[in-house]
Amino acid sequence: MMIFGGAPCSQEWVDRIGGDGHSASGSEIVSLVNELLENKRKRGR
């Protein structure tokens, strides 16, 4: 799982390089990780 964030990154860039998630700030990252992990569990991986 590749997650990127902060001012140097954009969602467009993360999509282009095949990242799994992007967070604009550190305060959003926990929710993003929880969401990504839940989606992964639902897919059975």
C-alpha cells in the first residue's frame, strides 16, 4: 500500500504513479488509512 501526502503531492500525481491514497494533511491520514484498510479487507486481501 502506497500513501502519499502533504503540500508537495497532489491527488493527480498520486493517481499517475499508481498510489493507493493521498492526504492533504497529517490530520486526514488516519481516516484515509482506515478507509483503505477496510476496503482491502472487504476485497479479501
